[in-house]
Amino acid sequence: MDIDASALPSDLHIDLHFPNMDFDQILSRIGGFGKFQKMLYVWICLPQILLAFHMMVSIFTGSTPPHHCRESPVPAPGNQSRFPGELSLNFSLPGSSCLSSERPPPGNRTEQVACAHGWVYSKETFHSTTVTEWDLVCDKAALNSLGSSIYMLGLLVGSLLFGAMADRYGRRLVLLLCIALQTVLGVSVAFAPNFPVYVILRFSVGTTVSGVIINAFVLGTEWTCTRRRMLAGIFTDYAFGLGYMLLAGVAYLIRDWRKLQFAISAPGFLLIFYVWVLPRSARWLLANDRREEAVALLRQAALVNGRVLPAAAAAQLESCRIAAGSQRSYSAADLVRTPQMRKRALVLFYIWFVNVLVYYGLSLGVSRLGTDLYLTQFVFGLVEIPARSLVLLALPRGRRLSQSGFLAVGGLACLLMLAVPADRPNVLAALAMVGKFGITASFAVVYVYTAEIFPTVLRQTGIGASCMFARVGGVLAPALNALRGHSPAAPLLIFGASPLLAAVLALALPETAGRPLPDTVEDAENWDASEEKTSEDTSRAASSARSGAHRLSPSGDEVE
């Protein structure tokens, strides 16, 4: 049934004489951030808590407790729970955890030999970890870091796979698929019979984590009006930070790695109701020439928000620029096919790479701060809350300068750590917190910034490709931390210099604050020109207004 627009309240009117109304304007008219969107963000934020669990759990499940060589094939009763007094003294000696003096070599020389009967692990902090179960120490220690890198490689593969799938099959379908797979695979990890199977399952979990991250974020962004768009990234980041902190408490209560892995994965089964409550993206439906479904979704959203989508606005959706540019298929190659898109894509790819490299380089190095692991993990999660809160204040004032400034803060803090002596752990910890603060804030900005720069027809593919470069940084982060044994300054030098370069490159990106999302590649290519034209039109209109004001008296007569 048609609705007479003149009978609606003034704030619900759609201008019937607005022939070029785009999707963002229609979305604002039906409530760009009403009850419908707020409920959507609740559904988006819940999986983010579980994502933080999966991303950071290896800090606990893969931790290496104090250990020493077992002196006999059969350990004495209770020998694994604590170090015997005489052996705990040997633990402080160089190489005592990997060498045994039980049987001197031929010739009665004093050299120590490799552990012959395995190791005894302290259970003061952990009852069991993957390290203690599969003896990933000494000559096998590299396997532990390799497992972390392979998990990050899974995130890289997931960025490509599920980003492209979502552009083809829709955000909702792929998001539901990733949540289901993540839950099943996460529980399976807890029952891994050996280390190779464990690594394969963790790799698979990593792929689904990327799928949830990019699809949940883009779904929220595409349902949010321009004025409130930045909340899409920040709200989900708050949920991730909450999960970061909660993990410290869960790991403190559950010291067995298998039970901990099960505890962080099983809650995913509770999200089965998402099948009935999670909406599709109306913007994606329009971009794929499914106008009728998009109109039905917009009517539903308007109803939930206490608004009405007039028939005139529904008819105008036929001429939305999204649909006009959706008659061809797009691939990742289109991200670099045209000059402006290529420049912006390459800069964004590097910024994503640097953010993840430094973020996980600092996060996975928490044990090196010399404090309680659980408390340190909690504080590292806590620092994300003020970082993301500051982003809420900074983003409305400009995306470009915010991105550049936060990258510079993170990089400078890491470089300053090089000037602090090792006997000042409190100063080092404070600078590490500042670096984590800056990179966390930069991470929050780049999600919003990337979604605004890439056009609708390539948004999911663009974010997926960006995440791919980000995960390359994630794969390299554990390897760079391993360099500390050879060159303690090398990781910090890289963690400091790379964000500073990214801060400079970010200044070459366009400002997107308060501007409609580009829908086609042509929109993105002509963005700078349209911005200049808009600025000129605004200046010309302002000049005309001032001129008219000077030429008319209060009575309307012309004056000199």
C-alpha cells in the first residue's frame, strides 16, 4: 500500500523531488543508527569476545614453564609439580634446562650432555601446556613459534577466501558459516592427539577468525549512516578488548591447556540463534541487482526504528548508483587497476601490515616484561579501552591525521625502548604500554578508514586483501620476537621504524570524514575531483550569500 509522504511527521519526509537520492541518504531517512542498527551491533560484538579468546589463547596454552632435565627414566612421585631444592639451583645455570650432568661424557670431562630422559616441568603456573605435553623445548622450541606463525598464516588465507566469498554470496551467509566452523574446529583443537594435528586445526581456526572479523565489521558498516559510521569499528573493538581482558581471568581459573581451549570455544554453540536474527546487507543486495530484497529489508529496518520507507524512496532505489555500477563482476585485480585506487590500496596494505606486525609483536612479548603473566595480559587488554575511546574523539576531526598520528606514537615508543637500559624494567614496560596504546588506536582507525575508501563493489575484497597483508605481519611477528636471542635491538628497531614510515604514507590518503561511501570504482577514482568541486561550490555559495547580505538593507533595498 502506498503511503502519502505529506501525512508523515516532518522528520520522516522523503523529498519526492530528489531524483539523485543515494543509499546513504535513504538509510539516514529510515534511521541510520536506530534500534535496528543497535541490535545488529549487539550480534556483531558477541563473536568479537570469542575472537579475542582464539587470538590470544596461545599466550597461555603455548607457554613454556620453567623446566629441567629429568634425571631418571621414571620420575619420582610428585617430582613434576615442583622443582626439588637441589635441582632448582641448577635451573639458574646457563643451559641447565637443555643439558644434563647425570652421566659425564667419555674422558671424565666436565661438559654437559643433552637431556636423555626428557624434562620435568614446573606446575606452579600451568598444569599443562602444549609445550609440556609435546616437549617443545630446547631443539624443538622453534616448533612452538612455528605453530603461532602457521595460525597467523590461517588468518591470511581466511582473509582472501572469506572476503571474496562474501562479495559473491553475501556477508550474512559467510559470517554464519565462519562462526559455525570456528566453534567446531576450536573444540576439536582441545582433542588434538599430537602436535601436527594441533597445528592444522589451529590453522583452520585462524581462517574462520578472519572470516568473522571482516564480515561482521563490513555488515555493521553497510547498515550505518555516514554520521555514525565510525561506531561500526569502535564498538566491535571494545568487545575485542573485553575478550582480551576476560581471557586473563579464564586462563587464571583454568590452568590445563585442553580444558582452557574447550572453555573458550564451546560458547560459540550458543550463537546458533544468529540464523534467525542476523540480517543481510541491503547495500550488498543493491550492488548485486537484488532490489526487491533490499527494499524489503529497508522496510523492515524502518519499521524497527519507528520509521516508514515511503514508496517514492523505494522507487528511487532503482536509480541508486550502487545498482548502476553492479552489472559486472569485480576481482582483487580491480583494486590496483586504476591509478587512484592503486595508490590508496598499496598505502592501506602497508598500514595494515605494520599495524598487525607491531600489535602482535608487542602482545606476544608480554612474558618478557618480567611481571605476572595473567596481570600483564589483563593490563595489555585494559589499555585498549582508553586507546579506542580516544579514537572516538579523534575520528570526527579527521581520519587521515588520526591514522598518521597514532602510527607515529606507536613507532616512537618502540624506538625509545632502545634507549632504556635492561635494568629499568618498569620504564620499558611503560613504553611498551604507550606503544601498544598507539598501535591499538591506529588499528581501530584503519578498519574504519579502509571501509570508507574502498567502493561498495570492492569493499569486502579490499578489506580481505588488506587483512591478507596484515596477516603477513602476523606471521612475521613471532619470528621477529625470536630474533631477540641474537640481536635484542633488531625487533624494536623494526617495530619502531615501520610505523613511522606508515605515518608518512598515510598523509597521501584522502580524507573521508562525513562523506558518503563510494559505491563504484568510478566514484573512487573521481573522489578527489568531486571533493574539489564540492569545496568550490560551497565557497561560491558562501561568497554569494555574503555579497547578497552586503547589497541589501533590512528593508530589502540595495545599498552600496
